[in-house]
Amino acid sequence: MNTEVSIVPCGSYEDAAAEEALRRVLEPIGGLDFVRPGMRVAVKLNLVAAMKPETAATVHPALVCALTRLLREKGAEVVLGDSPGGLFNAPALRRVYEVCGIRAAEEFGAELNQDFSQEEADFPGAAVAKRFPFTSWLGKADAVIDFCKLKTHGMMGLTCAVKNFFGSVPGTQKPEFHYRYPKPEDFANVLVDLYEHAAPRLCLCDAVVGMEGNGPTQGTPRPIGCLLASKSGHALDLAAAELIGLTPEQVPTLKAAIARGLSPASVEELRIFGELTPFRVPDFKTVPAQESVAFLLFGSGRLGKLADAIGHRILTPFPKLEEGCIGCGKCAATCPAKAITMKKKRPRIDRRKCIHCFCCQEFCPKGAMQVGRHWLPRLLGK
């Protein structure tokens, strides 16, 4: 189990500052020592949607350019990509690359992925997802680098290094995963399986400006001022969660990794190069991850099941429509459970069908769909 995490200050995305910070964060952990001339390195970016860099929804292009330069210095071929939600094809990705500013990396020798094929991956060591569709471009590389963005997430509480590999699933097949694994603990284990299958050699996190509140796409940019690096996505996520005030219990992917012996149980067990304290943001607006509720106060009979159902309804966050809806219908189109219908250009959510995957919240273009909570857990501080 690798427990090393490097963290360095990075206060801006100015080109020289970004490259200097990237070199410094890599040095303590021997970050690019595995790269050899002629090696094809796939950099799995977080390009969740066609959103401009200043929204803080995607990895900033200045850092992507800096990493490209460092890899090219080592003689590597560099291919950049992701599979955002929606169509995984040339026209869709062309727009994502352009709006996110990633095309700038081509000037430094990077290739933007144009391989939209997929394969069936077999992963016998998985806890849940032993067979799944996988984007081929990652499997064809000699090594994979995980470059994520530090953001909140409606279902998982945090999206960082491990959650980034949901982007290894072809875009249009993502809703099927949510529908097949609606329980937070199962879905978290699927994400851990996807990460472990991809086996990135290095994980990097853009935490210069993170996203708080209604993440992972419609939250608010929040300066954090650092870069993180680790050979372990689990260790990196543990450190990143600490920066924004989340415990491992509040991040289902971390809970799953700890239970599987893939991560230390606490940030105190990490070997940190640098200091976390200067970059902690105590008032960072987080999103409560879903809890697996199983009260069974009266056994497993009818009363126990009723108590469990009531507890689950009260404690589970839910999608909630706020101001700003433009009636585009994207929430209904992306809902894997078909729990949303449009009535007079307004989304109506069938709570009985809702699986709390928050796809509607993630892909709402105006941030009108947000994470709601029952009044009781708010009152109790849960």
C-alpha cells in the first residue's frame, strides 16, 4: 500500500508558475521516473463536460500543457482524453477539447484522443464490476496518468482521483452503471474497481481552484492554492478530503478502499511531503454523500423494514429543483431510472423511481437541479 502524498503551493495558472509547481510536486515521489523514451502515456483528464476553465469543472489547460512538456522532455508520446457523459465520438469530444482549452496542449506535442472504440474488460479481482465496458485508448497505452480536479459530488461527496475513472466507461453507458448499482456502497466499489483496473502509475490533482457547493459541474469555484501528487489515488483522495473538511466516512469511495485494504484509515497514516494545514479550507461547502441506512430496530420483519424505509427516506439526499430551470429537458434525458418527466417544460421527479444518482444535478446546464436534504438531518447536524 502506497501512502506517499506530495503537496506544494500553486497560487495561479500562469504558465511558468504551473510548470514550476508541477516539477516540485513530482520530485519527492519520483513522479515521472517510470517514463522511458518512446513510451505511450495516456493522461486521463477530468473533462466532465464542455465547460470553460474558469468554471473549475475540469483540469486547467495550463497544468495539462505543463505536464505535456515534462513528458515530452522524457521522450514520451502523450495522448490526452476522457469520456464525459453523453456521446463518446469525434464531434462531441471535439467540442469538449475546444471549450475546456485542452487543444493548447497540442502545441507542445500532445495528441488529443481520437480513438472512440471500446472493449469488454475482465477484472476477476473486482469487488463488484468483474466485467464492464472500457474505453480502448487507455488500454492501448504503456502507462496511464490520472489528472483529476478537486470538486464536490452529489452522490459520492467528493470527486477526485478514484472517481475520475468513471470516465473510463463510454459516455452513453454510464447511466446503466447507476441503474445497476443504485446503492452508494455498491457504486463506490464499482468506482474503486474501475480505478484498480486502470492501474494509473501516477495521480495528480488540480486543487489550485476547486469546486464547492453544487458540484461536480454547477458548483462555485473556490481557491485552494495547491497541487497534489501520489502513486496512489486512494492516498491522494484521503489527503484531498482532509483539505475540504470531509472524513473518510463521508466519502463512499474512501470507505470502500479502506475496507478493501487499499487505503490507510486516516490521514495521519499518510506520509506527506509538504504541509496540508496551510491549504485546509474549513468553510468549504461540501455535499453530504448518501448513507446506507439499515436500522432494523425491530428485527427484519415488517416493522424493521418500515423503520429502514423511513430512515432511508429521511437521511438520503435527493435531487431538488431550484430557481433557474430553462425547461431544456436534459435532466429527463440523462436520468437512468426514467424518474423524471417534463410537464409544461418543468421536470417532475417520481421519488419512488429515483435512485439518487444525481445525474440530473450533474448535467443540468443552469445548476437549477441541486442536492436537497430533509429538514431532520439538517436539524441534527447530520
